[in-house]
Amino acid sequence: MNFLKVLSYFSLKNELESYVELNEKIESGVVFKGTNLWVLVFAIFLASLGLNVNSPAVIIGAMLVSPLMGPIMGIGFSMGTYNFLLLKKSARNFGFAIITALVTSTIFFIFSPIHEAHSELLARTKPNFYDVLIALFGGLAGIFGTASRQKGNVLPGVAIATALMPPLCTAGYGLSDLNPEIFFGALFLFTINTVFIAWATYLGTRFFKTPLFQYPEIEREKKAKRYMYGLLLLTLIPSIYFAYDAVQKNNFKQNATRFVNELNVSNGTFLIKHAIDENGKSIELTFAGAGIDSVYKESLKEKLSLYQLKEAKLTISQSMNFLDANKGNKSIQDLNATIASLKAEMALLQESMRKLQAQSMKDSSGNHAQ
């Protein structure tokens, strides 16, 4: 099998839809009216309910039925073919869908009896560069699947991978709870998915050499590209920072866990509790048993650099210390005194019981004699 034959397996020449069919397919998913509008509303409620009760199955269902992919791909396709009429229509309908989803989900969470932010909801508030890659490859899969005559389940899979509806409804929760961190975090994740799915669709459209709807003026084309790449950078730079921060926190947690697990504790001393805070870069250790002296504490702090934890804040506390001389002796004396007191009380109780038994036997003998 030669190299050219292997390359032929990747050829799409005989599988692509015609421009007319592709354009009709894209345009049909752009407008929110009739069926698309009803499905959008139902998807909003499904996603909100799934987030509210922390149900991954319901959230996945909402992603599957959500029609939000339509106008996003319409934006990317229209930019790739310079179809500015379709671009306006896609952007207008997409804006309508966003407002509808935010208003509906906010109202839902205001009146919902469950107000706790569960894990499924919180998971959509901290996007990073990995979400960029997911949206990019998901968008490429989407446009390749849409442009092909091969009918498959590409778009539902893309909808699940890129998760458009859940972060939008999470932003609605943030509004209802007046929580800016959740609102902006979820909205940024939604923005990442939107921008890079649209850009992937644009790249796919140019890769297929789809005919242009019109030939724009050179200046207008340059201006459009400046806006597009500027938006990409504005979305990409923060996501790279958040990804770097997430990696740093993960490394800190791993190194701190290894540091705790490999502690050499002296005889008679026990580590009974520890807490690792990757956000504040701190480690708390709580010991019990024999006393922890200052030398041992300093040795632990010096070892932090061996685990790449030089900047970590180490807090060491002692819940019980039986080897402290004064406290230890006092505790033993108090304990001995308590035991002696209990023994004396037991002896008195036993003597009283003996006298009662003797008196009872004497009374019983007297009655028989009479």
C-alpha cells in the first residue's frame, strides 16, 4: 500500500453536498420559528431541570435536542462564503436565542425550590484552553458532517461535546442568584464554544472551496477579517491563562498529596487530619500523640522545596500532646486522683451493700423464729 493510496482514503471529492444543498441545509437551521422555536424552549427547560437536580442524563438530552448549533454554523458558513445577508439573519436569530434562553432559565431558577449549585452546574463556570480545543474540533466535525452526503449522527455528537445549552442556562442561574462569578464564567464558556464552532465552520467552508455568494471589496474583507481574528484573540488569551492556572493548581494538589503521603512521622505521633487548598496554595497538618517540636516543624517546611512546594503555606497544629512535661504530669495526676476517688466510692458502695444484706438476713431469721 503506497502513500498516495493512503491519502486517497481522506478524499472528500465524491462525498460533498452541492453548494445549493449545503446552503439550504445551513439556512434551515438558522431561523427560530415554528418547530425550531418550540424545540429551543423545551431544550432550555430540560437543561435547567438537569442542572437543578444534578442529572447528567437530562443535561445530555437537552444538548441533543438543542437547535443552537444552527445559527452558529450559519455565522461561520456565511463568513466563509461572504453571504452577508445570511450572516445578519444568523446573528439576529442567535441573539434572539441567547436572550430567550437567559430569560427563561433565570425565571425557572428564581421559582425553583432547589437553589443549591450542584457539581453539574459548577463544572460549567471555569472554562479554559481545553474547551477551545473541544469547540474547535467539534465545529470541524460539525461542518464536515453537514457538508457530506454521508448521513450520520455527527451534529448530535458535536452538540454533546461542545455543550451550548447548559452553560447558557448556568448563566441564567447566576443571574437568578445574583452571582457574577457563575454568570460570567458560564457566559465565557458559552462564548468560547460559539466563537470556535463558528471559526471551525469558516475554516471548513474555505477548505471545501465553497463558491462565494459575492465578492466583497478588499477593504471590507480586510475589516471583516480584523474583527474575526480580534474576537478569536480576545477569547483565546483568557482561556490560555485559565488553562495554565488549572494546570498549576492540579500540579500543586498532586505534589501536596505526595508530600503528605510520604511524611516521616516520629514514634508516638500520628497525622490525624490534613487539608490541601490548591487555590490558596496552603497545606494544613494536624497531629496527635507525642509532641511536635520546633525542629521537626522546620524540617517539614524545608522539605517543601523537594516537592516543588516552595511557595506553599504550611500550617502545623497539635490536637493532643501527652509528652509535654507539665501538662502530661498534671493529666496523669488528675487521672490517678480520679481513679482513687472512684475506688473509694466503690468500696463504700460495697460496704453498704454488705450491711444491707446482713440486716436483711437477720430480719428474715427473726421472722422465722416467731
